Amino acid sequence: MAARKTQEDAKRLEYVVNDPNRTPSERWITMSNALTRAGHGLTLAEKRIVMMAVSKLDSTKPINPMEPPRTKITAAEYAAECGVDTDTAYKQLKSATKDLYQRSIMFYEPAHKRNGKPLQPTRVQMRWVGSAKYQDGEGWVELHWWPDLMKHLMGLRKQFTSYQLQQASALRSMFSWKLLELLMRFKSTGWAEYTIEDFTESMDATEKQKSNFNNIKRRMIEPAVKELTEKDGWLIEWRPIKAGRKVKALRFEFRRNPQMSLF
């Protein structure tokens, strides 16, 4: 009986996440765990546009390799979702579209063995979009998705991360948004652990930032934890895991603050 109820709950959640008639406030962002861990290389405005577009995709729909989907975002949608005025929405859409075609994702895929010996993970880089259109005067952006990316956004059955768009769209820091994604990958357990290398790659840290853990702590982790605590209702505790004097990993324990309502 319990197993049957679990299956029914899973089907109900799948319907809610992928219902094409859901309102903007009910939309979910779903992507493969590999893409969740990747460095996204986006500014905050670009991240908002891309993830709003991702939330319009049906993550369970089979991929059509011959025709990657196109997704449109309007200035009115952007303003309402991100809590900015219409003029700001127009400006941010136009500015973000100029550079979006150049933005690339970087992540690692497991490599096959050669002569019985394991190979180092394969480094993968790809674009977010094959083209990005902006219509001046009307204020809309249309993204034509990069074909190789679609396996990370559609046809997903396992090893994926989902969270509500509304959880992140009002955040003011890329680091907060990225930390939210890294935690949501493990939302069923309430804790997450990443090597310092994986964490800094995911956060798009510069080489200078990587060279000093205090930079990572002060400029990324602490402000991100503070914003997620204040704006998204999380209780987050974290600690560095050291090997000698060197930080080798980070552990986060997180749960909803029972004193706060998300919306």
C-alpha cells in the first residue's frame, strides 16, 4: 500500500512539474545532475532568462534531435517573475541577449577505461543556445536551444534536479542561485558534500578566488547562505573539511525554517 502511494505521489509531482498550463509562479526548473554541477558562465540577468526558458520546457518529453525547441520570454514575464519594473526588464533582456550566444557550459563526464585502466573524466564545453533573438520595441527574447544540451533538459527519467523557479528568480546573487541548485540536488537527504574543486568549478570561481579559501568563504558562501536564509526560508549550516591545513571539501546541512513561509 505504501509503495503504491509513493508511485501515485511521484506521478502527481511529475504532472505538476511538467503541466504546460501551470502559471509562472508554479513553474519548475529541471535539469540533469551533470548540468546542475556544471559551471554555467552566466550573468544574473542571463541566468534569469535561461532558467525562465528552462522552466517552460517539458523535462519528460522525448527529444527531437532534428528540431531543438525555441522558447520565448517577454519583458512583462521577466518583470513579474524577477520583481523589476518594465523599463529594467527591457534593458536587461536586450543587454543579456547580446552576449548569451557566447556563453558556454563546462562540466566533466565519466570516461571509459582504456586497456583496463580508468581514464580521467572528459571535459565538456557547449553553448546554451544556437541563436538568441531580441525584438526591439516589443521586448521579447527567443532562445533556440543548443542541440547537444537537450539531453540535459528533456527526456529526463533519472539523475535530475528540480526546484521551483520562484525560489530563485528574485535572488540578487549568482552565487546564491548556484548554491541553491547544488543543495537541491540533494534535497531528499538534507545534506550535500562537494570537493572544493567541484564547488569552485560549479560557482564559476576565478583562479584568483580559487587560490585563497577566504575569498570563497567571504565572497561566495557566506553571502549566498545569508540570502537563501533571508529570502528563501532555509536553515543552512556548513563547514570546511580539511586535509591538514588545506580545505579539501565542503559539507552543507540544510532544511526549511519552520518559522518561515516560502511565499
